[in-house]
Amino acid sequence: MAGCSHYVRKCAFLTPCCNKIYTCRLCHDASESHELNRKLVSQVKCLQCGEIQGILPRCRSCGITFGFYFCALCRLYDDADKGQFHCDMCGICRVGGKDKFFHCAKCDICIPITLRSSHKCIEKSSRSNCPICLEDLHTSRVPCQVLKCGHLLHQTCFQDCISSYVLTCPLCGDPMVQRR
């Protein structure tokens, strides 16, 4: 299995910022003192034959497909089927199946269809950091939990709160779960 702990893929990026080969932007960011702007990547290296080439779905030399899912805009290659889809309004790829999400223009994030008529909109709520871990919500690989109050947390942070009996929103104090 080719790739890294983040993505299964058969290519690696030639990073324009430091001219090094990394399997993904997350591996790059963990090793370097700066972040890789994935949209500036213009070349990949085939992990099967070593050919360096442009952003393509398959190797122009040996013909191997770099990943089951390919998005030229996001420079995303992934051989694991996670229901990936590109949302033009979010500007990034999401996981979970396009048929299971809708883009809320006010919240500026893809939200499960099951919440279409019941979620409370908060203007650009995804364009902030999680109030628990302080990491970015919009571009995170961790799915968001939409609270009844409309605020967002990473699902893992939400689960940590619930298991620690923190049952109110850290931003507004409203209940995060229904009390019985």
C-alpha cells in the first residue's frame, strides 16, 4: 500500500516551497517550519516508476492511477473511498458522500441533509477555530458537529466534551444534548 498515514495514494508532491518530495501536505507541514499551499503544487512524482509530471489522475509514463479519488483543484489523490466530493462553495473537498450533504451558504459549510430544516444558521460559523482544540474548522479533516445553538465543534472534541460531562456549548452556554 503506497502513500502515508494520512492518504493511500500512488504519487507524492514535489513541493514548490522547498523543492522536496512529500506524500501529502500534512506530512510536509509536520516536517517543515511552514505550511504547504496545496493549490500551488504543480508536479507529482509517481511512486511506482519515479516519473515527475504535472497534476494528472494517472501516470503519463507507467499508466498507474494515482488514486481512486482525484481532484485537480485541491491536488487531492486518495485510493480509499470515503465518499469524497469537491464543494465549489467551500472551495475544498469533503468526505461522506455528496448525496448526504448540502452547502449552507450562510454558515459557509457542508452540513448533513438531515439537518437542512432544523439547524440554526450562524453567519460564516465554519470560518473560525474549534473552541475546544483551537484548530481550524473549515479545512479540518475532522468532521464538524453542528450544535443545536448553531455553533460548531469538531466531532472528536464534541465527543470528548460529552464523555467529560461538559454538556453546554463553550461559546454560548446552551445545552449541547437533550437532557432526559
